[in-house]
Amino acid sequence: MDLQLDLLNPQQREAVEHFGGPLLILAGAGSGKTRVITHRIGYLIKKGIAPGDILAVSFTNKAADEMRERVAGLTGADVASKVYLSTFHSLGADILRRDIEHLGYKRPYTILDQADQLSVVKDGIDELNLDPEQVDPRRILSLISRAKMGFCEPEELEELQFDPMTPFAQRVFERYKSALRGLNAVDFDDLICLPVQLFQQNADVRKWWAERFHFVMVDEYQDTNQTQLLFLDELVRDHENICVVGDDDQSIYGFRGAVAENILEFEHRFADTRVIKLEQNYRSTNHILKAANTLIAHNRVRKDKELWSAQGDGDPLRWVHCADDREEAEYVAAEIERLKFNRGLNYRDFAILYRVNPQARPFEEALRAFRVPYTIVGGTEFFDRKEVKDFVAYLKACLNPNDEINLRRIVNVPPRGIGPTLLERISDYALEQKLPFFDALSNVAEDPSLIHRLGPTAGGHLAELVETLLLFRARFAAAREEGTPLSEVGRAFLKRIGLLEHLRNIEKNPRRARRRITNVEDVLGSIAHFEEQEGGTLRGYLERISLDRSYEAEDETDKQGVRLLTVHSSKGLEFPVVFFVGMEEGYMPHHRSADSEEGISEERRLAYVGITRAKQTLCLTSAGERSRYGKTHEREPSRFLEEIPPELLKSADASGSPSLKAKKEDQNEKYLSALKSAIFED
């Protein structure tokens, strides 16, 4: 194994060669942290640590996949496959798969995705006869999640004591817990909370998992919450061979429960911690980095870091003030055209970053008007499309006949004459007979007379569904042993259930029908890709897409065109040219965060993240007024603009920009030409 450690900078190499004990790597933006993590894994293996004794945890499967590929490039694919590269949720799922019976659950258990969780909450609201207009299911689910991650009841959370939704959340929470137990199901929060409970209640189980991993590494440690911190503590407390990598200046997920103090207090939590700072940036020019450094220095509670680059100063940053949101959008679109032509760039080299999604609309309009191709990152997710969810529900029901939620979803798709009323009667029959839902379906399929008004035709369709699920459950299970690709079995399954024919029949628009059919077929492509990359099972694939929605059939960041995305979505990405728009009070910082120092600090970190996405050129824009709901509102420039030294930030008005003037002159010429032609023809 040739690690070529001499190609690392001194701080990177020091981090890689640290062997035992707690290590905190403060990795500034663009400082090569993934390279350090993967080389560190290779170094440990070279020093004689068995690959299977190493655990590396990230927050997304996409990040874990990137690490796996890089480790394979250093150690070879066979060795890399033995390293436990995972997300927190995938690790939790594996722990529960082995030991969930200690908590009173059965194996296999079901993982509910967010849509399923929301459905359970809505059922609870209906059962309690609460007004759905007054009680927002999504808000209730959010409060339940916060309570679960705090190992308490909603009413016990201090910050929720005066929230008008808390009493409703408390009542729904009891129904929610009972429903999940009845379904033998867990939600995403349980994948973190239940392993912690398991470790705290069962010393033998905790010891088994603690001895399983002798070296633990955590990426993006600044994004951990308190429950994940407890999770890690239980795993490493016997040996403390823990290496965490992160940047407190990029802690921007407080709304998800991330606690910036986790990284700030790491040295106090683990005695004799070694701290290494990675401050050399390989992404941006020094003007961009100096602006980011001076901005973030206004946060009082942080680890001191000073990013620098060997790439030179580069272009000064620009702050362009626009009269209104329409001029702002037109300026950005025109400037993209100008820079693309002058610098020989591609449209995919440009990104437009904004604080909240509604800001995208005027930019979409302007880009369309200027015929600039674009992609909105973070639109409707592939696996949230109805036809895709239907097929995935079939796969889940096929794999686990006791998955009642997904059985209910598919039992009448395509239509089999089993409407909501008959479905409830089958459900009542299952409760009366104390049968799992699938067994109840099987019994009713054999004898339709068990259910009042279930005709023989519907019974026949039901029998065919039960037979299909059992048949293909066996075929999927045998696929690996027989050497048959999962996607091939999936294609036969898709044909058998008639879902594609159903889509053709219900869609009057042929183009829309073709698009929906393609979406379903793309699931087969996604399965093939998963099997090719990881040699996994159907269970592994379904867990993957449940646990990490970034595992899409198509990666939006690889599409052509200008990228439009929120600053939160931009974390981890980089672009040659960035337009950071809406730099105004109310947006950046957001008005919901402006009343507290903690809120402003996180907004400043968010601005820091946006600035450090730019590699070569960064333009900040603001508008004097914006229209919303038919009303015009005056806007004030962001306080963060004043925190960037004026020598780093050139200011200008959009109305005087060459790109916008040229574009408007061109439009005027075309208008006059068309007008003259019309007059001449008359």
C-alpha cells in the first residue's frame, strides 16, 4: 500500500499518523478533510489494524460512498469492503437488526419513512377527534421527534412549554408510540435512540459492539446532536480511540437538533485530546477566504482558525445593490451570460444561493427569459413520487409480509376492488382473530366469505396478490445464490403486478404517462447500480433508500445548467462562480433568528458556508425592495456586509452594470426592429 504521505501538508500528515487516543481535527472549509480521513484509515490498516475493526461514520450515504471509493483506491476494493463505513442511521439499523429483540421487538422490524410517520400522526389526530385545521400534522411530528431525541415527553421540553401545539403533541405521542409498537416498526429517530437505550440497559450488548470497533472516526462532527453524542460515548468509552473531524464555523443545522457545543467541548469530554487544525484551503482564492475569516470572527464562541490558500488573491468580492427583486434576478442572469462568454465557462460552473426556497422564483423567470438552462437542487425527491413510492411499497411488502403500512398501500394498486371500507373490515378481522395483517389477507383470499360483501372477483385478485408476494419473496431471497441480478427479478415482479399497465391506463396525457413509467423503471436502474457498487441484497437496498434520501436514481448536482439551491443545501459543494443573493436583513440573517445571539451566530455561520462555496468569483446581491403577496416591502442590506472589510468588497449598482445594460439594449433593439417591421408591413 502506497499512501504517499509526503503529498500531504504537515498538518494533514500529523492527523493521519496519530495512532491512539482521542483526536480532534478542526478542518476548515475546503481543507481536504475527506483525504485526511481516508488516508488515516489506510494508515491504520498499514500499521496492522484489521479493516473490520475500523468504524467511520458520516451523515449521508453519498459521503460514505465517496469515502469507500477513496479507501479502495488506497487499499484495494477487497480491503476497503471490510472497513465499516456507515451513516449514524445505518449503524443504528444494523445494531437493531442484531439485538432489537432485547427491547421487546420482533425481527424483522419495519423502518417507517417520513411519509409513513406522517400517516401515523394523521391517524392519531383523527382518533382523538382533533381539528386538522388547528393541529398541523407536520408540526406535531416535529415536536414528537424533538421529544424522542431528548428521551422525554413533549410536555417535558422546556423550550416547548409555551408552544400551543405541545398539549396536542403530547396526546398524539401516546397514540404514535402505540401504533409503532403495534406495527413492529421504528422511525428514523428510533435508529439513534433505541441503540442508546439498548446499550444503557444491556451491558453485554454494549460490550459486544464496543469491542467490534477498536477505532472510531466521525465526519462532520459539528452536525451531531446530543443523542448521537451519547451513542458515540457508549461505543468508545472503553478505549477512547475516537477521531472526530469537523468545523464549528460550519455548524448550520441547529433546526435539526445539531449542537455546535459538541465539537467545542470535545476536549473537555475526552481527556488528553490532541487538536490539529487544517487551515490550508484548496478550493478558494485568498480574497474569498479573508472575507470569510473576518466575517466569522464576529462569532464570540468558536475555535480560532484562519483559512489561507496558495492560489493567490484572485478577484475581489462584489456587492451589487439592486433596485428590486426583479432587477436582482435580471442582473444575475445577464452576468452569468457575460461571464460564461468572457471566461469560457459552462452553465454548470455557476450557482445561485439563497436563504429560503421562495427566493428562487424570480431567478427562474429571469433565467428562462434569457434562455439559460438551470436546475433547482432539492425539488421533489425521486423517491417521494407516487408511482415510485408504490413500487417501493411493493418491494417492501414482498420482503416483509408483516409490513402492514406498505401492504395497505399496495392492496388496491392497481385497483382490485378493495376500497377503504373493505380494507377496514379486513383490518377488523385481523384484530378479532389476533392475526398479522398479511395472514388476514391470506385467509380472506382463500375464503372471501369471511368478509361481508367481499365478492369473488376481489377475492380472486387478493389471492393473486398474496401468491405474487410469496413467490417473489422466495425469488428475491434466492437471487444472490443463483447469481440472478436483483434488477432482473425486480423487472419480472414489476410485470407481474401490472403497475406499468396501470399507469398507462390512468394517465390521459401520454407524455406524463411515459414520464411516470420511466420513473418506476429508474428504480430498477437504481437497484442495479446498488448491486453493482455494493453487491447488496434487496433488504440492503430498501434500507439504503429509507435511511438516506440523497441516494437518488439521478444526482441533481451532476445535471447541466446553473444550479439554484438554498445555502443549507450547498454545504459540501463548490462552484467556480457563486451568486449569493438576498443579502438583506430578514433573509440573511433570517428574521426568525434575529432576536438572539445564538440565532445570529448560526446565521453568520450559514453566511460563512455560502461564501466558502465559491472557488474563483463571488458576487453578493441585495435588493432595495421586494414584492410579496402583492405588496412591496423596503429592505435593508444585511449587517453581515458591514462585517467584511471594504477593501475586499467592491460595491456597485445593478443598473450601471455592463451586462444588464447590454442585455436591455439588445432587448430594446429587438423590440424596435419588430415594431419597424410591423409598421412597414402595415
